[in-house]
Amino acid sequence: MKRFVLFLAAAPALLSGAALAQTAPKGDVARGKTVFASYGCWQCHGYQGQGSNAGPKLAPNPMPYEALDRQMRKPRDRMPAYTHKTTSDQDVADVYAYLLSIPKAKTVAEIPLLAGAP
């Protein structure tokens, strides 16, 4: 019974996370890559969003769109703010589309040169 009550208590949070992921506006991957580079996001997050000691990993599997938008507009920590005056909603959507497009890194077994190495 306790598990069922805990599930019911957690259900709204779980469902809202699913709803958040579905509300991302349509973005352009190529333009998002350009915006990511031109805004200097790569300096902390790497060109592939892999993260570094200066900024967290963003891809693959980026955070929900609304969380990225919130972080860009009113960042926590050392990240500069990308307000509506400097960064359009379409820019954010395009960056998000770019982050979504970044594939998961291959495993050693998926890289022929390494898979056959002794």
C-alpha cells in the first residue's frame, strides 16, 4: 500500500516531465549548430556538448527543452545569461534541436579498429 501511495504522489512529477519533453518548438539542427558555436557554448560544453571541467555535459540526451530554456535565460552558477534581448526563442529551439541530433558515442565493440585489437 505504501508503494502505491508513493507512486500516486510521484505520478504528477513523472507525467509533467513527459509533457515538458513534448513541448519543445521545432528547431533547425544546422542553424542550432551554428548558434551553439557562435554564442561560444562550445567553450564550456565542448563542440559535441560532451561537457568539460567548465560546463556540464549537454548531449546526447539533453535535458528537457524547458529546463534548457530556463538555464539559458536565468542561469545558475557561472554561465552568462542569454536573455530575450540577445537570444531569440528560435535560437534556443535551434540549439536544442542540435543537441538532440548529437548521437551517442560508439562503444569499443562498435569501432572496428578497436574491436579487433588484441
